[in-house]
Amino acid sequence: MTAISISWVRALVAVLVSVPLSAAFRISYIDAAGMRPSTSNLRRSGGGHISVLRAGGVTLPHDMIDPYAPLKSDDYIALGLACCYLLNDKNKLEEYWVIEPLTAGTLETIDRGVDTSYRRVMALTLGDLFEGDDVNSPTGARLSAVEPMISGEEARFSEALTERVLAAARTFRRRPEAQLLDLGEVADDFNFSTERKRILNQKFEPSFDDNVKQHSSIDVYGRTESESSDEQAELDKQIEELANA
């Protein structure tokens, strides 16, 4: 057996011993030379920022080792500027621009030309967006971080921003190939459309016709009210005759 083959075997054994089995079978590649940890940057066709760990010469994305590990300040996130609407007191629609996170699947979908309410999308890290020492429990969000994407629009962060951002960041951690934008890049070449309007404060109030009418005219056998009444009268007559027999 050649020297390089022996190195490969030793590297594989080291990984099988030191990491969970599910991670060991998701090895991206083996580097017999045992190079130092590195970072790869991919463009639109296939991804973005992948942090890797080399154990015994085997390169593994850190999330494959522990997918539930706390998020880090350099984790990838995509934020979109969405054109939404509010109903005012006169029942008229007013534009309302919202800054909200996109999941990996959403970014891939709108990149394929599907109609979207997102005018622009920006890629950044959790550390760029959040304030505080720990991105998993930030003290606030920096509006200045997304200023290049807002571009003069009067926009606000979405509700439950922290929870939504952290959840979306994990989708990019699991699927780094969906990191279609470089960090700091603002994209506006999506199929922006407001034909199907997102109305944030619209409430559905069922009308009288929407309610199921519980009325004597409704019959499970499809009979009309008069037919049902005639049958009931005949039944009452038979009962009375039996009682008087």
C-alpha cells in the first residue's frame, strides 16, 4: 500500500472515531497533506461562505459536525426589502416597506424569476446585523447595516426579527450552496411585482353568506322544507293511531 493511501486510511479512521457517524459519512473530501483550516467562497452558481474543520486531514463543514451548535457572528444571512401594504382608516392601501430575512429556499426561488415582493436583497453576516456580544441573544439590530439596500425608502424591521433571522441563518448553514450573493452585495435583478399585494393588517371577517346556516330548511337527505313537514305530519298521525288502537 502506498504512503498516500495509508495517510487516507488513517485520516478516515480518525474522523470515524472523533465525530458522529452521521457526520463521518458526509465527508466533503480528504486531504492527505493535512492542510490548515481554510475558507472557500463560491459565487451565484453554487454558494457562498463555508467554514471548514480539518480532522486528521479530512475537511468537514463545521455544521456537519454539530448542526445544533450556536450560531456565530460570521454566519450568513440574506435580508430583503419587501413592498407591503397597510389599510388606513379610510380603507385605502398605503405602501409599507419591511426589512425581513429570507430563508435559503426563498432566495433560490426568487433567483429563478418567480414573482416576488422583494425589491432588493442584501447578504451580510449576523455580526454585521446584530448588536451585542452574542448573536444568539442580540441586544438590537443595526439599521445602518442594511442602508445600501434601503436606498432612501422608509423601511422598518419586521416583527419577531431576531427569531426569524436566527432561523433563516440556520437554513443557509445547512445549505451553503444557496448563498447566492457575496457578503455586502445588494441584488435588485429579481422579478419584483406587487400584483399580489401583501396586506399586513388585513383581517378576514366572514359575511353572513359565508356562515353555515343552521336552519330547519337544511336536510341531510336533500328534502325541501315542505316535503319534510309532510312526512313528519304523516308520522305523527301514525303514532297517534297506534296510541289509540
